Amino acid sequence: MAKLIEQIHSPKDVKNLTLSEKKELAKEIREYILEVVSENGGHLASNLGVVELTIAIHSIFNVPEDKIIWDVGHQSYVHKIITGRRKELKNIRKLNGIAGFPKTKESPSDCFNTGHSSTSISAALGMARARDLAGKDNSVIAVIGDGALTGGMALEALNDAGFSQCKMTVILNDNEMSISPNVGGLNKFLGKLRTKKLYTKTNNLVKSRMNKIPIIGKPTVRAVQKIKRAIKQLVIQRMFFEDIGFTYLGPVDGHNIEELESLLITSKEVRGPVLIHVLTKKGKGYEIAEKNPDKFHATGPFNLETGESKKAKKTDYSKIFGEKLVKLANENDRIVAITASMTDGTGLKEFKQQFPYRFFDIGIAEQHAITLAAGMAIEGMIPVVPIYSSFYQRAYDQVIHDVAMQNLPVIMCVDRAGCVGADGETHQGMLDMAFFRLVPNLTIMAPKDFKELEDMLAFAVNIKRPIVIRYPRGGEDSEIKFEKHQKIELGQAEILTEGTDITIIAIGKMVAKAMKIAKILEKKEKSVEVINARFLKPLDEEKIKKSIEKTKHVVTMEDGTKINGLGTAVKELMIDNNLSGINMQEFAYPDEFIMHGTVEELEKIYQLDEAFIVKQILEKGSVENEDNI
């Protein structure tokens, strides 16, 4: 007998199912997601938690006419299955496969690209206002988690939406988790709501029916409303969502399809903005993930029976950062750590355990994290703030205005810098060197290996100025072991090999690749000087200028966008110093958003693999090139 999931090709197929069939479908979808993610890796716990919710949404609403915006979007696997991408899910996050997040170019059912937290309500309100201006009547639904609701942008959007009285629905998927357990005052408020019974579920439905009763209908509705408001004030004081203009429905069991559908139908009858409070369990249906939702937020391939990873976990830059920070904090009680709900991901778990009063998890609020750090720094603390590269984009103004302008000693650690692979364009850390390089007063560094990261962190703690340290996802290059580590001094690069034919200047993880390329070129009788830039800003102009003048052939290598990075800095140096007749080659990612795939696949596509770089260097060095500077 064919499985129900195999009969689902569009949301229309879900609408035709009975309640018992939908429950069976939920079971089959969970099994399928577990099968796929255990083989491929991906976001697991969040998807297992929204199975019934997604089935209910597609049972009541009609995509693509109705618009569903999934906040962050890592919980959209169920949505992709229901909207005709079940088979493609087996290649999710793989090169040329479907993305792990909603993509408008992938399906008309994906109405808005997401990947970062707290954006859905703003986008939904924009779509709802555009709908009203166009005279349409479709529904617009934002699905946002309680973790994402801590983001300032979500609160700004709630404020605007509540005041606007625009018809739209916000579904609050409350699972008490983001990536790390949620924190903060808003989480406490939601905790109170979670304990209350469903008290507004039938409000509008009852009102519409009562109004139809002759003579006594409308007066009765008004009387009931007065009593209901009084009860609300007793049961839930200072009802935040209703106070700002939303009709609040819930909380409702997010794994009960019948109750969910009933509430979604009710929400369609409300004229203004509605917030439906849905209680779900992250990892639902897979006990191991239920007990460890943070571990299974995003996972590599794992054994379904045990939950253990199929690949041995190796030491990575985040772990080295966390261990070194603990050592430094033991020596200096002014060091504090701030995270935007990424304790484990950024390597701060041990710091949190050892220094609970010097550790601050402020929720998904990168802007607040940076200005909080600035406030602590101006009062004598040494704040260390590790945030993923793609998420630092969200705090750019605070870096400029609150840290750099005041020249405050905040240490901004940029984790997941460069190419991260399978999460794709929303998570690639390509832009941080470019946008940070524009900011006065910032010192920007990138280590070639673990030891240099430790040295840079120790240097940053003592220099008393704003510092950016960027490092990649994962570990060191296993093929290259650096024996030499010069002391970190402000603006000082490191010459790793001396040569007379070619100068290769690299930064961060690309230094190891530069060393491998140099070895290949040496076998082809090319004398190569490899410079580990270490500092993007200030650049070691003296060493670099001297080397370029000697070799007349300079190559730059970096794990970031070509615009305004290391290559740009070296070109500016050459122009400023009137260096002419120089062969100049830049190897970096192009000025575009980088797709998903493995790092190795993407490096080959974007011509950053060793074979291509060697070929280009040899071709450039063998002929006169009109692009010479």
C-alpha cells in the first residue's frame, strides 16, 4: 500500500485528507525528514516541531495566492514536502539541490527568501499593505519562533502592525528554544502565557454568530466582551499583544491538527492583525532530539538509532576560541562574554559554566549585543562578542557608531567567516572584511591556524582598542602544519617563505592554501615568497611593498568578496607608492551571493582551488599582461 506522503504533490492533496489521514501524514513526514537529515545533515529539531502546524496551515490557507513567510526558514522542510518538493528533499543543501531555506526562485510557494531571524513580520506586513493597495483579499501569514521574537526587528514590526490594524496573521511558534534555550523578559512573559488555558479561541466566531440573533444578539456580545476583558485582566495582566493592537488567540497545542485548524479558521474572520500562540516541542517525535534540541538544531549525518554523528567531531576554531577565552578570563576578571543566543555554536559553553556572572546571553539581538558591549567597555570591562559573520551584518551601525567612533576596546570575534558551504547565500560569511575595512579605528585580523587565533585573542585583550578577529567554520588544514608563529604585533605581517619570482599574500584560512600552492610552484622552478598578512587593517605596507618590488608579481588570496578586501588593500598600496610594471592577480569570491554546496565544490566553481590558481599564476608569469599595474 502506497504511503500517504507519496500522494502529496501540492497543498490541495492535504486539504482532501481526513483528520486521521492528516495524523498519519504527520507521522510519515517525520519519518521521511529523519531519514533524509540522518543521511545528509541539516536542520532537524525545528522541522520535527512544526509538522502538524505546517499541515494545518496548508489545510486552511491556499498558497501561492495566500502568502506564508517562514521566519529564519530552517523549519520549512515540511512546507517544501507539501508544496511538491518531496523527492528533491533528498538533495537538500547539496550543490544544485534545493536550498535549506525558502527561495522564491525555487517555488512560487516560497513567497519570500529568509535565512536570518526576526524578518518575517516586517515582510508580511509589507505584503499585506501591498495587497490592500492592490485591492486584493488574500491572507498573509508570518510564522515566527519565540527565539526570533526577541530580535529587535520583530518587535519593531509588531509595533507597526498592531498600530496599522492591517489584516494579517502572526503565528508564534513557541518551543522555548532558538539555537540555544531562550532568555530574557519576553521569554518570561511567554512562559506565563504558556500556562494559561485557551481563552480567546472562539471569540470572533461566537461574536459573529451572536450578532445574528435578533434583538438580544448585539447587546449580549457587548456584555460578554466586557466580562471577557475583565477576566483577561485578572488572568493575564498587561496583555502585551492585545495592548499593542493584535487579537491574541491561544495558546494552542501545536501538535493537535484539529485545534490548530479551528483557530486558523477563526483568525481569518478577524479584521485586523491576529497573533496565534502555538506551543510546539522542538524535535517532536524523535526522543533523542526532544531531549537535545540544541544539538539537533543543525546536524551533520547521524545514526538514527543512537543519535550519534557518523563523522567524528574534530576540534574547530570555535572550540579553540572558547578554550583560550576561558584561560584568559581566569587571568583577567574584566573579561566578559556576550552571545546572541549562540552559546554552543560560538564555543562559549565552558565560559558560561565557569563564569556565569560574566556571561551574557541576550537573545537573538546582535545590535543590542554590540551596544551592550560598548557600554561595558566604557566602564572598564573587556567584552568579547563572538557572532557569525553573516549575522554581524545586522549590527553594522552599532559597530560604527557605538564602538568604533568611541574607540572602545570591544573584541568582535567573527565566527563562520568566509565560505560555510551548505547553508548557502544567507549564511556565507563573504562580506565582513569588506564592510569592516571601511570603518575607522577598527583593527582587523585573521589567523592562519589555531595557535595564531589564540595569540590574536591574547593580543586583543591587551591592546585597548576595537578589534575584529575573523575565523572560518571548521578546523585547520590537515595538510599544512605551521612550525613558525611570530609574536603578534600591531600591523605586522609574517613572511613564511622567501622568494624572488612571485609574492603570494594571503590571510586567514587561505594562508595554508598559499603554502600548498607555493610548494607546487617550487617544483616548477618558481621561487615563491609567501606572506601571511595577519592584519587586513592596518596592513603591513613595508613588508608587502618590499616583496612586490623584488618579485614584480603579486598574488592575493582571501576567503571573502573580491571587493574591498585584501586584494583591494594591496592595489591601493601599489598605487599610493607608485609601483608600476607589476603582475597583479587576485583570488577571492566574486561580487555575487554564493550558492550552497560543499566548501570544496564552491571553491572549484569560483576558481579558488589549488589547481586553477597554480595554472593562472604560471600563465600570468610567462607572458606580458595588459592588466599589469
